[in-house]
Amino acid sequence: MNSISEIDWKVKSKVVNTLLENRNKLILVPLDSGLEAEVTKVCLEESCFVLKVWNRSSKPNIEQQFKLLKTLYDEGLPVSQPYGWGLDKEANSVLLMSFNGAAVTKINESKLISLAKILTSIHDFPLNCLEDTLFNKHDFINYFYSEIEEHEDIHLLIKQLVDISHMKQDKLIHGDYNLGNILEIEGRYTIIDWTNGQLGDPRYDIAWSIVLISIYVSQRYGDVYRSAFLSRYTKEEIELFEAIACLRWVLLNRIAVLPKGKETIARVQNILKNNVHLNETLI
Ligand SMILES: Nc1ncnc2c1ncn2[C@@H]1O[C@H](COP(=O)(O)OP(=O)(O)O)[C@@H](O)[C@H]1O
Ligand SMILES: [Mg+2]
């Protein structure tokens, strides 16, 4: 774990200065880290923060992520408050932000409806507030479907589906809205992990989150969560985007070891069987 004082801070708020002044009193606790970064809880007496260090292979632009978070936070979206960013001794990017609780685990219907509303508020975020802090538009297939060239069956189908979807990349999307990126503390939710935040099609963002809830929570809760979006989008367009999103899971499952429980594969097979655009031979 990096020592706070060994970071070359590029943007440093008062909080960073306070932590630096009290560096000998900090208590550091490693948190669940994913594939991309190491995450540590940093506490000074009663106040806790989170330091995320991108010390693996992925090298996202953290200056841009800091600005995005700051804008979203200042405009009232439920995201972590960013306090500073910089580079550690190995030139890995580092982001300091508020500590916002633990990832959502227990699900119920009203929670799902709240999470759907938050996702909608992200998609409704006015782009004029983002100015130059918002990024390029990525090529959808290249960005979300790595190594797809080696999987011709998925590649052919995804191209067809994207073609008929009339995808529009004109709204802020989170890019990986899943329960691991939604934290909860005292009934308040915070959306973290904005590395994939970009201009995109809200229907993809929604569909990816429906597919993950259907796979990792249950089909019933997937159905409840989906219903919260049907006042804005038709069943048909959500089904098409769920096919697109589910193909991403199937591709990732071919190229990496994904978390799986006893029922995971059966649930994916169920989606493949019931979605009009998919079939069970894909898995
Ligand atoms: N602001 C935060 N407050 C509390 N815990 C956090 C915060 N940011 C990250 N974490 C913890 O670290 C885990 C991984 O963080 P995340 O930003 O999602 O990284 P990854 O890119 O590895 O998915 C989260 O699931 C959460 O448990
Ligand atoms: Mg994450």
C-alpha cells in the first residue's frame, strides 16, 4: 500500500493536507479490490476515506475521472466526493475519495426501484454541466467486447444486433452499473467506479444492469428491476439491448474467470433461451 506522503499529488484538497499532517495517525485497511486497482480505507480518528491505486495493467485517465466525479458530486448526483488525485512512486494513478459504506448485498423490490431511479438520474444528467471534462465517445463494440475478433459467432451476432438497435451515444452512462459498484450506508446509496463513464446509450447501461441482476440475484428481481424502465423504453428495445449486454457476459465468460454460483450458468441459459435474439448454443 502506498504511503499518502509518497504520492505526487496533482490535485490536493484540504483533506489531503490534513491526512499528510497526521500521517502517523492513519489507520489503513485494505478493501475488496477488483482486477484493475487496489483499494484501501484510510481513517483518521472518526473520519474515513478511500484511496484507489490503479497498479495493475489498466491505465485509465484519472485526471478526467476526478473532474467527472467532482462535477457529478457538485451537481448532486450520489457519487463519492473526490478529494485529490496524483501519481505514486511507480507512476500509478491514485484517487482519494470519501468512504461511502459497503456494496449493496441484500436486495428487495423497493431498493431495486431506488437503484433504477438513480441510474435514470445519471442518464438525465445535463451534458452542458460536463464541459470539457467529458471524454470521447468510444466505439461501442471495441470498447465493451475485448478480443471479440476471436469469437466469430458472437461477433457476427453483436454486429447485427447493434445495427438494428439504432444505438445513440448521447447521454452520460456509467458503463458498469452493478451491485458491486453501488454502496450503501444508513440507507444512502453511492455510485462508485466511474472508469467506464462515457457518452453512451442509456439502454445499454440499463440492459447490462438488468442482465447482471437476473444472473447474480434472480430472474424475478431482474423482472422487477426491468419494469422500472418500461415507462421510458419499450419492452422490445430493452430486450434487444439485453441481448447485446448478455452477449458481453458470454464473451467475458469465455475469456476470463467470472464469479459464478451454483445457479449462474442455468440463469444465463435461461436468458439465452427466452430472449428472441439469442440461443443456447452461444454458451
Ligand atoms: N468510496 C468508497 N467507499 C467505500 N468503499 C469503496 C469505495 N470505493 C471502492 N470501495 C470498495 O472497493 C471495491 C472496489 O472498488 P471499485 O472502485 O469498484 O474498483 P474495481 O475497479 O476494482 O471494481 C468496492 O466494491 C468497494 O467495496
Ligand atoms: Mg467496481
